[in-house]
Amino acid sequence: MFTALSVALWAGICAIDDLGPQMIRRPLLISTVVGLIMGDLQTGLIIGATLEVMWMGVGNVGAYSAPDIISGSAIGTALGILSGGTATAVALAVPTSLLAQQLLILYRSGIVYLNPIAFKIAETGDFKKVFRIQYIPMFLAFLVRAVPTFLAIYFGAGAIDRAVAALPDSVMDGLTNAGAIIPAVGIGLLMIMMIKKGELWVFLIAGFALAVYLDLAILPITLIALPLAFLYDLSTKGNVMKEEPKESKPAEEEDYDL
């Protein structure tokens, strides 16, 4: 009971960090602390390093909700230490993160309704209340990570399978379709913010062609794009030095015969 509560508390703290500086929410640190809590620091480090490599490029883009690496790391590490090691941890972390992803979609969709409330409070000029309303999503984010983590560790790995099996097919299909559409919406919003000039769409088309028709990975496309972006920046900025304004010479004093 104490171990499950401690790991759940740590997962909740990482969830709050996910809303702020995002310094402790990576699998390497999450799993290390879970291993320290459970008395097996070495296994926690090994599992954390494995999950970190696996989820190194995972992140939220725009409105896209990525698999929840916080819940996946905490639950996978704890159950992996209890029942087998790294292989078990990875096997449990992936479905757990996908299940928690659906909870994050519901959570982020629900807290949107706090925006009009905050706007009405802001119109009154009471900004202390606006600040206090931020505690609601923080508390909900804590629960979204802490409660499933506690239940999964307390009841074991079977609780995750039973929770997934208990969900109706219509709910799972709806959440899966929403999760497939949201990435496109997130990338679209990101492009609207980044692509301010019409000629920048040429670079998007070029990147698309390199990825689809030449089957290049992200790294070579980035290396090709860097010199092109540098040349574009030079061409738009220009190296023409502005001429310094000429200093006006003082007018010569005229001599008057008095």
C-alpha cells in the first residue's frame, strides 16, 4: 500500500511538472525515482534508460496528445521491478501509456470549459481568482496520473487488461479516431503559426517530397534544410549597410560691417 501510494504521488508530481517547467517528466528520471522508492535503484535506471531511448522523440505538437510517458514509465517500472525486469516493464509501459493517452484527451477536452469562466473573472479585475482557477487543472492532472498509477500497482498488471477490456468498443473506437485526427489538427495549427509568408510553403512542399518520394529520414532532411534556411535568411535580410546620415556642417559666420 505504501509503495503504491509513494509511486502514485511521484507520478502526480511529474504530472504537475508536465504543466510547467517540464524538467522531471522524462522516463529516465521517473523510472530512477520509482526504482529508488521500491528499493531497486539499478533496475530502475536500466528501465528508465530503455524507456527514454524508446520515447525520446515523443512529445505534444499543437493539439496532439502523445502517449502518456509519465503513467507508462511509472507503472511499467514499478510492475517490471515487481515481476520480471526490463522486458516486462517495456511490455507493460506501452499499453499503459496508450490507455492513459485516452484519459489525457478527456482531461484536456474538459478543462477547455474553464476558459470562459476565467475570462468572466478577468473582466471583474480580480486577478487573484484567475490565478487560483489554475489549481483546478493542476489538481485534475495530478489525479489523472496518480489514480491509475496507484490502482495498477496495487492490483497488479491484470488491472490494466481488465480496465481496457471493460471499455465499450464504441468508446475505444471513438477515442482511437479522435487520437488519429488530433495530430493532423495539431500540425495544422503549428503550420498556421509558423508559416507567415506564402513563399515558405515551398519549403514545406520540398520537405514533403524528400520524405515521401526519396524516403529520407528526419535527420538528412534537417541537414539539407539547414543550409537552405541559412541562404534564405541571408537573402531576405540582406547585407546592405545603411548609409550613415551625413553630419551637417555648421554654417560659416558672415562678417557684417557695422
